[in-house]
Amino acid sequence: MVHTPHELAEEFPEFAAKIHDLKLSDAHFARLAEEYHATNREIHRVETGVEAAGQTREENLRKQRLRLKDEIAAMLSQ
């Protein structure tokens, strides 16, 4: 199995239980988490050469992941 870096559990280990609970109880959080995971997996495929992408596309994906991570972090800190 390939290890995908930047998973939410790695990014916020102190909030692992809260992430799980919010995924079950908050539809908005669940959608954000799924979008984060999908974006993160796409970045990982680009980084490992499984999927081709231009520099602009890769930069946009990284910006999207950061935006999602910031929004998730704000929800976790509430």
C-alpha cells in the first residue's frame, strides 16, 4: 500500500476523534473532508508521476488543498 502524505489524521493528529465525529455529524465538514482527501490524492498521483499535470494545475491543486485545510482547521478549533 502506498502512503499518501498530508492525510487529515496526520495533519491534525490531536483532533483525530473530533474529525471522525464531525464527519458523522456535520454534512458540511464531511463534504470538506472528502474534497480535501480527493484533492490530496490527486496531488499525490501527480507527485508520483501516476498522473500528468502541468505546473499551473499542480499549483492550483496545492492552493485548493491549503484552502480546504484552513477551513477544516477553523472548524476543528471551534
